[in-house]
Amino acid sequence: MKDRNWQRFILKNTTFILFVLLFLIFGIIAPRFLSFKNLEIILSNSSYIGIIAVGMTFVLLTGGIDLSVGSTMYLSAVSSGTLIAAGWPIAPTIAVSLLIGIAMGYVNALIITRLKIVPFLATLVTMTVGRGIGMFVTKSVQVDFPDSITLMSTVKVFGFIPLQIFIFGLVVLLAMVFLRLTKSGRQLYAVGNDPFAAERAGIRTRPLITSTYVISGFFAALGGFISITQIGRVSAGFGSGDEFDAIAAAVLGGASLMGGVGSVFPGTVLGTVMIQMIQAGLVYTAVDIYLHPIVMSLIIFFAVFLDSVRTDQLKKMERRTIMKIIS
């Protein structure tokens, strides 16, 4: 019984164990990695992917997936850059970019819930169309943002918290409250575990699923804007591949691709910081920069593999426990 308890503990806390191990390994190999400044940079660089990963967690909880978040980032960022160049004030520009994210999420939801297209294919299509629209608008020309935007990344809330980290923390807090303390949040888990049983129990699954894709689109646009404040420009490759980092962060954090399992904190937060920590660790340990994409691809593969093994083992342990109770 004790062995099974330990197995269950390890399976449910795999993310935290991996996080500590990687942190110690990089710290031993490169002591500069442990500096306060580096830790702040890791958190700051994690912010925009973390925000997107929070939205992805909502989608994964229902058993869906959103491959369009990178294109949503690009399209919303291109739109805001174009409007700023045309003389629009910053506040309305940000509002428009966020509305574009909401619109992208709603289109995904309509295709999935009304046309009954599987989420993978539906969001694959909107991923391609969204980036295509953005490139049509820009003709693949880089969009530069004024200093008034890039200087936002230097703002310190309460005098010591970087703005991007504060926004990330606020998003995480709101998501936690929604998932843990609201009826709709709890229903998302039910939908992900068994959508048919959830419907029979009186849960309106369609509006719930729609809300998750809208949330994902909104956070993708917000994450895109946070990224703009840090780099100050949007090129044709902006946001490309970020959807996979967001999925990996959520899955490394314990969210299941099968739905019904996952948490924003500590799960997705730890997964996000872990990915950024690995990227920083590769730099500090002087790993060839051309090997970085290979390492990150292996991490994504490992995240999916880990989810499969973890889900299978936990189900087996639950079945054993039920059989013992019955017998």
C-alpha cells in the first residue's frame, strides 16, 4: 500500500519533481544560472507564453486543443501595429487586438460546436487562415512599434514587479478563482471527463466549450501584446511555434490531452517556467544554439509521452483500488 501511495504521489507531482531536478542540474553546471537577475529574466520571458498556456489549459480541460494561438498572436499584433501607425491611441488599439483574439476564439468554437469538426482540424485551418490574413495585410513586411509600447516592459508595478510578470500573475489568479470556485469552472472538468455524461447531468456543454476557445483566443492576443512590449516588432514568423510551447507547458504542468485533468497553478505555471528555464539553461551551459530547437522538440514529445504514461498508470491504480474495495 505504501509503495502505491508513493507511486501515486510521484505521478501526481511529476512536474514539480522535474522542475527541482532541472533547476539543481543547471545550477550545478552553471552557478550563474542561480542569480536573482537570471531568475527574474526567466519569469519575465515566461510571461507571454504562460498567459497563452493558461488559455490552452482551459481548452485542454474540455478535451480540445487550440493550434491557432500563434496565428491569433500574429494577426492581433499586426492589427495593433497597423492601427498605431495610422495614428490610433494605444488604449483603443489594445482593445481592438484583444477583440480580434476573442473573434478568432469564437470562430474556432463555432466550427467545433456547430459544424462538429474535431478541434485539431478546426484550429489547424484557422491557424493557416489567420496567419494568411496577417501576411496579406503586411505583405510579410516587418511591423515596428514605437517606444511608448516597448517602454511598457520596463514599468514596475508597486515599484518592484515587472508589468509583464504582474499581468501573468493576475491572469493566473483569475483563472484559479474561476476553475476552483465557480460552478462553470467545475463543470469544465466534468465535460472533459465525459461530455455525454455531463450533458445527461444537465450541463450545457456547448456554451462551456465555446467559452474556453474564446478565453484561449483572448489570452493569445494578450500574450502577443506582452511579447510586443518586449521585442518591439512583429515579423512574419511572430508567434510561429508558440502554440506548441503553450501545449507543452500545460501538459508538463499536468493537464491531460484527453481532457478533465489539469490546473493553472501550480501546474501550468510550473510547466511554463520549466520550458523557459530549460531554454535559459541551454544558453548558460553553452549548448550549440542550433541544437535548441531539437531539445525543445524532444521536450514537447516528452510532455505528450509523460501525459500518456501518467494517465494510464493513474487509471490502473484507481481500478485496482476499486477492485479491492469491491472484493
